[in-house]
Amino acid sequence: MLKAVVPTTFGVFLISGFGAYLSHKQIINKQLTSQLSCLTENLFIPALIFTNFLKSLTLETIYMYIPCIIITLLCLIFGYIAGILSNKYWIKEKSLNSVIILASANPHTTNLQLQLCYGLSSWFSLMTGQPEKQIEAILVTTVIIQTVVVTSIRWTIGRSILEQQENSQNDLEMTNLSVPQQHQLNLPLFIQQPSKNENDQQKKTFWNAPLCAALVSIIFICIPTVQNTLLQNQIIYNAIFVPLSTISRATSPIILLILGSSLYQIYFANQERTEKYSTILYIVFNRLLLMPIIGLLIVMFVHNQKIIDDQCQLFMLFLTFCTPPSINILLMAKQYLQSAEEIVAVILLNSYLLSIITLPLWMITYLMIFFI
């Protein structure tokens, strides 16, 4: 078990380390990371959602994964609740409210889980007696569905939360200005008002590329003829689906390179960090300790009620509650709340370091409950 977890986590840090090294060599700068973040949101992630959804689901099989979708939604819902309540009662950092909520509610999907699927399928085959390829297919499909659900909701709700926090900070800054300062700002703001309103309207729109990709994928699945044509017609498949699949494969390394670059630029290069380390640990506690306890209770209930009998699939669903915060929250911060970049980078760094310890422990706990 440890042989699968430790190399996977090390691989994440290795690719992130390349990003930090490239920043050290000034090959990647802050402007480039911001551009890559925007490109990831509008190209790589939508391509990942579209191709994986169409390859993994059909209209006949989608109902089998409804419990998986519901549990994934519960992971997000309880995460948002945990973030809100923890900041209200024990963290009490109003300025970090959006960061605390997003770090608690958004699990890391795809990278860790997919590598664990391939690493643990043979072990699960020995424990359950099922064919290894069958177990691997179930686990991978579960991860892909989770990725689609989490990514779509993450970018929609997360964007709204960060923009709301940014607007609150801007209102507070305007309130704290003196009367002469406000008078001085009136003329420029009045002159620039049309373009500003246009930009605000564009930023606050509900729609985003990942959500649109998910909806388009669902439409294709609901029309089997279109889905089969895209996947089985060799000309269309090679002309459309293969290029999108190639683009989607760049998502994980690009995100990890952005993480490493941002950590170097924001955290290690900044010598005047003002965040409280206790606050960081509280936020990490939500994701790595509180959420796994909630997830364990949920999967135990689901198993006892025989909603999902497959213990291997339940394991992958439980793992979503145990992973560190998604690297994508750093991308969202870079896009919609630049003032939160530093604290998000620090949270991610500490979360991934501690997950080297907590993730194997929670996996062993699950196996002791369901397999021993």
C-alpha cells in the first residue's frame, strides 16, 4: 500500500519542483503562470472533461454511477459546510473566508487517484478475486466521473466565492478612504465607468468553460447516435476526439508546473510572510483530518445500506475525502483573487507534505474496516 502512495505523492512534488526550478531560472515568470492558468481553465480542463466523460459513460450505464455522483456531491457539500463553520467558530479569519471554504471543500482529483488506481488494482484483485482489468476499469471510471463533477462545480461556485470576497475587500478599501481621497477618485472612476461595468459583468457571469464542457458532454451522451459517431467513425474520431485527448493529457503536468512556479514566486521568494502558521494548520486540519472522518461515516452508511456493494469503488470514493486541497484553487486565486495567492500556495505546500503521512493512514484505516 505504501509503495503505491509514496511514489505517487513524490511524483506530484517532482513535477512541481520542475516548475520551481524553471521559475528560479526565470524561464517561467508571474505573467506566464497567469496566462497558463487562464489557458488551463479555458482549454485543457474542458478538453479533459469532454473526452473522459464520453469515453467512460453511455446512456445505458450512467445510472450505475448515480450513487458515485451523489457521494461526490456530498463531499463537496460537507466540505463547504466544514469551511464555513470552522471559520465561524474556531479559525475566525474573516479576510480568509473564501480561502478556508475552498481549501476545505475542493479535493484533489485525477492525478493522485488515477495513479492509485493503476497501483492498487492488482492488490484489490488478490483481495477480492475479481479480474484486475475489471477492477481497474471500475476505479478509473469512478475517478473520471468524480473529476467531471468536482471540476465543474469547483470552477462555478469557487469563482463566485472568490469574486464575492474581492468585491467585499474593494468595498472595504473604498469605505476606509478619506473624503479627499474619495473625491480624488470620483472623476477617474466616472470616466472609466462604462469599461469597468463591462468587465465586471464579464467576470460575474455564471457560465465558464469547464461547466459548458460538462453540459456539452451530457448532451452527447443523451444522444447515443452522436456519441457513437464521434467515437466509432474513424475519420471523425481522428479529426476531433484524438486532438482533444492529446490536449487533455497536458492538464495535469501544466497544473503541477503552475503550482511549483507559484510556490517559488509567492512563498519562497517572499521574506515578509504575515500569515499565522496556526491558521494554516487549522485549514489543513479541515481537509486532511475532519473531511476523512466525515467520508468514512458516509461510506460505512452506504455499505451497510447496500447502496454500493463494490468495496473497491467505495475505497476510491472515500479517498476523495482524504486527498489534499485541489491545486486548481491556486489557479482560481490567480484568476479572481490575487491577494489570496500567497496563502493558498502555503496551504497547498503544507497539505501535500502532510498528506504523505495522512493519506496512507486513512487508506490503512479503510482496509482494516472493510477487508480485515
